[in-house]
Amino acid sequence: MKRILTLSVLTGTILGISPALAADINHGEQLHQQQCQSCHDSTVYRRPNHFVTSLKALGQQVKRCEIPSKANWTDEDIAGVVTYLNNQFYHFPTP
């Protein structure tokens, strides 16, 4: 529970317009290519009946996927992937 709360706060901070945003997106894209694409391609983000309907849900889904993939990401890594996915596919409003 504590880690989810930390992720939520961290994601909100990183997804705000910050100087490190571009680096976070690039790092998130690299992590996505290394871990996420081994199980699925980007069509999973574009299907009409996807489960991710908010920025919070996106963060939760990335965290759920990180565990079985054994990626062992830090909160910053997860936030980078969330930033990348939101920027590329979802376009949810950021705080």
C-alpha cells in the first residue's frame, strides 16, 4: 500500500511539467522496449476496450505488469514508463 501511495505522489510530481520530463520519457521508452514489448506490442494500448481509463489506472497497470516481468523497477522507473505511455498513447490530463 505504501509503495502505491508513493508511486501516486511521485507520478503526479513527475508528470507535472518538470525539467526532467524529457529524460523521464526517454528512460520510460527504453524500459518499455526492454520489458513490456517482450509480452505485447503497442496495439494493447490502442484497443477500444482497454482497462486503463485514467492516469491513476495507468500507474496501477504498469505496477501490475512490472511484478510478473521481474523488471525490479524503482518508483522513478515506473513513473518514467507511465510518462512515456501517457505521452505516446493515452494523453490523460496531468496534474
